[in-house]
Amino acid sequence: MFRLLRISRKPLGIRWETVGCSGDRCHPAVTGLPFMEMNLNTSEGGPDMEPEPTGKQQPESQPKPSGPGPDLDEGADLQAAPLPAQKPELLLEQKPELGLASGQQAEPPGAAELQKSSSVRWDSPQRLSSTEVAQKHRCQTNCLEAPLSRAFRWLGWEVGSHPLVFLLVPILLTATLSTGFIYLPKDEEEDPEEQYTPIRSPAKAERRFVQQHFTTDDSFHFSVFRMASEIFFASIIVVSHSASLLEQEILSEVSKLDSAVQALNVTEEDGTQILFSQACAKNQGICVPSNPLLFAWQVNKKLDLKSITFPIYTLNGQPVSLAGTLGGTVLGNPMGTDRLLLEAKAMRLQYYLKSQEEENSEHSRRWLLHFLDEFSNIEESLALKMIRVVYFTSLSRQLEFEATSKTVIPLFYVAYFLIILFSIVSCYRCDCVRNKMCVAVFGVISTAFAVLSGFGLMLYIGVPFVTIIKNAPFLVLGVGVDDMFVMISGWQKTKLMNSIKHRMSRTYSKVAVSITITTVTNILAFYTGIMTSFRSIQYFCIYTGTTLFFCYLYNITCFGAVMALDGKREVACLRWLKKPDAANEKCSSLKRCCCLPFDSLPDEQEADIHPMNLFFRDYFGPFLTNNKTKFFVVLLYLLYLISSIWGCFKVQEGLDLRNLASDDSYITPYFDVEEDYFPRYGPKVMVIVTETFDYWDKDARQKLEQCLADFENNGYVEKTLTEFWLREYVKYMKDKKQDINNKNTFMNSISNFFVDFPHFKYDVNISSSHEIISSRAFIQTMDISTSTRKKKMLIQFRNLAKNCEIPLMVYNPAFIYFDQYTAIIENTVRNVIVASAAMFVVSLLLIPHPLCSLWVTFAIGSVIVGVTGFMAFWHVNLDSIAMINLVICIGFSFDFSAHISYAFVSSSKPSVNQKTIEALYMLGYPVLQSAVSTIIGVSVLSAAKAYIFRTFFKIMFLVMVFGAAHGLIFIPVFLTFL
């Protein structure tokens, strides 16, 4: 006897329609739920319907889609309604299961009995009730999921029917795309400025203006702060072991070092030599001195070292700036605008080289490479006893960055080994039938195929490969195996008695939509990173997003085919175990070993429930829903939130360029010493008049002087070190007793002024029509050692230039790197907002429960705040690398929070505590498994010698821990307060 049972649960939108009855027991089937559908098929074959097995085997219900959905309440109040007499021919859908996370998923208690008795068959075509007809013509909450589930059901059928095709085609595709690695750059140099500074940096536009309007000459009138871009140089910082190096013996040792460096020469292949005197930048025919004070002492060994003033020292009647050349200074009594120099702990030796002509640039580069090769030998041969030396060159960042990137390659093998080991442990079973160790190993191999395909395709297209992309395989590895666990979990919930095609069809309908959702959210999160202003991030996101797509594609094709082939192994193994073997005791003992620890055959009708699912249901869930535990969790969350918000205000911004090198690089101690002894003076900044200006007009000059005075009164400017050609020209004209306010006199006398002051002619751009179309002054910055101060200084300078009545511009080559401090927050906020909005839309479309979407949004924001705040506690800067991870954070936060919250709101349990326990029972272990696998994938980066790779691990670790904590602890507890 069959009856139609109907029950209504309006708050959750659940409608219970048809019940299949067996004997005196009847069970309901659920319809009208998101991520669930009811298909009644009359066809005998194809992916929608597997022919019913014969014999004692119970009929298997049709494949069904997966996704967050409610569990059936045990003992639900069912109202009976008469059912027209029909012949039972079609299978009705059994209770859908949650399948939106990786790992093992268990069916709730009673599911097995429900499967065995929840089917009714009909001879006549499918009939729908009036309510079902109305639902069919209305876009339900599963309007996107249902057709996707049907499509994947068909795909699963095809994969099960032709596994070798779906296995070989991806392998051939991988082999083809892998040839793209021939385009992998080998000796090409990576420019840190190009990759790690904003694309539309204002400083780059300012540099173009300077290059177009001002000339320089590094062969006769070299001036380092007049250069528009970085130049070739070698820098040595000498630190005295005593209190001060202003002693004859110490200066003598420094002078020996200086002479040894200048004596270096490079022998080319043809035998010609490149001497330092040929490669050096020159001023008035001689190489620019490495240090003005050391040069004065070398010229006059009897120089009075007790009468030196700082920061300006007058030598032979000419003022010489010592700012930035001496460090660790102790100053005495004022002497005019300067002060007496009592002690100097450190001295900087700068060796500037020519860079304007191509031939000179090549010679300078060769000399610098030779300097790097020979410096340790020089230091050893001199046996320096009174000083310590550290060194750096203009090539060092780039060379060390390239060397550092090579150290991470061996970690690939470690990561893959650990993931394979974790996969084997996770998928191991104690009987030979359900054991999935080999399948798990191939799942990791499938992820490696995705990396080869994704990277190969991008290299074919011509997307540049930068060092930071070497982080991507570690991340893809962790994410890829999550989908593998989902596939294996869905397969293990099918019955051994059914055909391979039917089992694959049902598996795909249960889990393919799940991994589609998580893949779509992760890919969207990465592709939003293309909006950023940093090229390195754009390339990383393109490579990783594309590789994740291939990872998804190979999971539903190549890996699915392996599961289908392994299904045939299961059948063969099961037949072997069932075969009588009374005459062969050894064979019988072997079979018992295969079935350990229960010494029994696996039940063909039952799903495989993982012990961890039972742990979450029987222990963790009840503990978490205890009132005392809830109180503690709320306090813990408040502490987490307060700490995170406080940390957000402490996080440093921008990428410290020393972090591009490894920890044991020679440039690290150089930057440390520079930070300790030279923190006061920063770069000299150009203040440029960008348009034609009446310099001879007294009122106009006063306006210009007022603007310059505003700069000098700024807290980041040392006003005594300003250098401006117009001020010197006014004094010059007064000394010559000429009328500075007359245009003709002003313009006619300026050429004579440049003869006496040749450096200033590079500060004035005079057109062919005898008009000054631009000019510049220089101000000395100070106290900008931290990234925050650099950012504030840059913003204040640009605001001062903007507010001046005269069109001004500020520029220094270092501003190109300083611009990242102003751009990083803007880029991060924009990317996070766009990615979060995309996640919210996806949550509404694919798991469209308003309450669930709100909790997803809350969790995303909470995890982002937590990761950002704790970055400060772990000494991680908010830079371009961190920005990538914050975008990744959004995708993972979505995965963790969406599944748990939707499982809760879709549950049919009567109390909030029971809903929480059921949600944890269904998804607690998959969430934990997902977090652990990803952490394992990136954990090997913690052993990297470079900050850039360790940072990736640190932030991904925070993302996984905080994301899992929200999904397993905070969100479940907060949901019980609804």
C-alpha cells in the first residue's frame, strides 16, 4: 500500500511530498529545497536512470544534486493523504545531503533505512501535484543549482561509461600545454620597480616630466640628486669599533679600503680592461669622491678633525654637505647655522658610475658585478681591525631577488610529498574494497597536471612569469586536494551493488555542484586581483586563477575517470572476497586481513560514515552548544575582535625592498646598519616649477619664495640645506649691482651666472625663444625612516605643491617606491570590496537564503579584520604580497562560513542547538580537512629563507585558522542566539 504524505514547514521553505512505503514503514521525500530537486524519470537508460538491480538488492534511488540542504527530522509529524492507485515503477529521490565542502560527509542516522524504503515506481508517465506544477513555473531557490545538477549527472554517466577517454584526453592536453614551459624566462632579469610599484604611479609621470625638461651630465658635471632615475653605484658603510671614526688611524684604514675599491678593474674577453676611473661618474674631470670628508683628509692628512661642522662643512671657502655621509653623529655647540661635530660612528662611501650612454652603462654593470665578486677578497686581504664594513650596489636587489627565488624550488617536492601523505592517511580504509589510497595519490597528480597546464597556457599566451608566481603551486595544491576529497566522499556514499555508471552519475550530482561553487568563488576572488595597480599581483592572480580552473576541470574529468576505474577494482575485489575458499586456509586468512578490523565484508547497502563525523555529532557539537561554552566562545570572539582591530592600526604599509632578498644575503646587514646610523636624512627632493614663470617679477618671486618657505617649514624638511638657483642668482645680481627685476637684464646675465655656478645650468630649462619654461629647487628631507613617515611626507609635499599659486611638482626617484605606501590601502580596500560583493552575489544565486548570505558577509569581514590585525603581531607588512592573500582570504572565508550557516538555516531540527549539532555533524570534518590540507600545502614555505615566501605562509596560515575557527566555532555558536 502506498500513501501520499505531506507536511509543511514554512519558515524553512520545506515541503514533504511523496513517501515510499515498504511493509508498514513509510518515509517522506523532500522537495522544494534549495540545492535539491525531484526527478521522476520514465526512461530505462541514460544518466538519469539506472536499471533496477535484480535479486535481493534494494533499488538505488536516482542520482541527486548536492549542496546545503536540511536533514530529515526523525519522528516528524506526517499527515497522510490518499494516493491514486498506480503501479510503482519510478524511483523517488531520497533525502539530499550536504556536499558543499571537502572531505568525508556522513549521512545522518536513519539515512540507510530511508534509502532502502524511500522509492516508489510507476507505470504511467510522471504526474505532478498542483503545488508541484506551480513550483515548476516559478524560479525557486534552486533555479541555478537544479540544471547544473542535471548537467553533472549526465557528465558523471558519461565519465562512468567512457573512463579511458576522460583519462587520456586531459593527459594529452597537459602534455600539449606543458610545452609552453619552453617560453619560461631563464636569464631574463626581473625589474622590482616594474613589478612591485604601482602601474599608474604619479612618480612615474613626474619622472617623465623631469627627463623631458632637464638634462644631466655624468661625465663632467655629475650631481646625484639631479638625476631623474636611479643610477649605477656601489655603497659601503664603514662602522668604527670605537666610539668615533674621526681618528687618524681609523681614517687611514678607511682610506686603504677606498683605494682598494678604486683599484678594481675588469678584464674583458678580448683582453681590454675596464678601470674604475673609466667607469666612474665625474665632476670637473675627476671621479666624484666617495666621501667628501674622507677626500678632504686624503688631500690634507693634517686636517683638524676637531673643528668639523655638521651638516655643512666649509672646505677651502666652499660649503660641503655632510648630510647622509656620516652617521651615528654626536653634535656639540652651535657654530652659525651648523653645529660642531664631536663624534661620528659610521661613514658612507658612495662610488657612482656612468649610466647615460649604453656603452658606459655596460661598463658600469660589469664593474659592479666584479665588485660584488671581489669585495669579500678585498676585505679579507686588508685584514680590517678597527672597522666593520657592509656593502650594497644598485644591482643587488635584483640579483638577490633572482637568487632567492631559486631557493624555493626544492620546497615543491616537499610540499607534494606531504600532501600525498596527508591524502593517503585521509583516504585510507581498513578493507581492500573501500580503500582509496591510490586514488588519492592520483588526485595529487591531477593537481600537478593542472599546474603544468595552467602555467603552460599562460606562458604560451605571453603572460610574464614573475618570482611571486612561484607561490601559486603551493596554494593550488592545497585547494585542489579539497575537491578531490569531496569527490571521494561522494563516491563512498554510493552502493557497491550499483553499476559504475550509476554510481558516477550519483556522485557527480551530489558533489560536482559543490566543487563548482567553491571553484567559482575562488577563481572570482583571484580574478578581482587583476584590478590592482601592481603588475606582479596581476600576473599572480591570472596564473593562479587559470590554474584553479584547470584543477577543477581535471577533477571532474581525469580524476573522475580514475574513480570509475577504481570502481571496477572494487567490484573485482568484492567478488574475490565473496568467493568460497573453505579449502584454502591461507586465502581465507588473507581475506580476513583485507576486511580488518571488523573481519567482515563491507555492507553493499550502507554508506561509509567517517569516525570524525561521529566525533562532531556526539562530542564536539554538544560541547559547543553548552551554555557555559557559548559564554566562553563569545568572550573569546570579543577578545579576537578587539585584538584584531587594534592590530589593524599598527600594521605597517608597503614592501620593504630589503625583504626581496634572502635572510642570509649581504644586503640585509647593510640596510640594518643604514637604519641604525643614518635615520635622520632622507633623499633630496626636487621642487619643480612646471610652467613658464616671470622670475624677474618681484611679486612673482615673492609668491614662489612663499611656496618654498612652506616646504621648508614642513616637519620633514631640513631648511638649512635647501638649494635653489634663483636665490643664488639674486645674490649674484646684487653683487654685480644689476637690476634683477628687468627681464632683459635677467635673461642676458644668466649665462654668465652658469659659468660661475655650472651645476645650476642643469636646474633651468631655457627654450629656444629665450623663455624659462621650467626650473627646480632642492629640499633636504629628514626623519622619514619608517614607511608611515615616508607616506605622510609624500602626501604633504604633493599637497603643498597643489596648494601653491604657482604650478609646482615634487619628485625624487625614491618616490616611485614611496608611491606603493599611498596605493596599497586603496588597492586593498577596492579589491576586498569588489571580491566581497562578488561572493555575496554568488551566495544569493547559488545558496540563496538571505540569512545565510548575511552570515557569509559577516564572516568574510570578520576574517579579513582578523588576518589584517594579526599581521602586525607577526611582523608582516601590508604590501602587495599581503594584498594577494587578503583577496584569497575572501574566497576561503566564503567556503567555510557558507556551508555551516546554510546547513543551519536549512535544518529541520526543532531547536537551534540541534540545528547546530547537525550542521557540524554534516560539515565539521570537511571544513577541518580543507583547512588542514591547505595549511600543509603552504607550510613548507615557512622554511623559506626569503620574507616574500614566508609572508605567503604566514597570511595563509592566519586565513585558514581564522576561517576554520569561524566555520567551526564562532558561526555555529552565534547561530544558536537567533
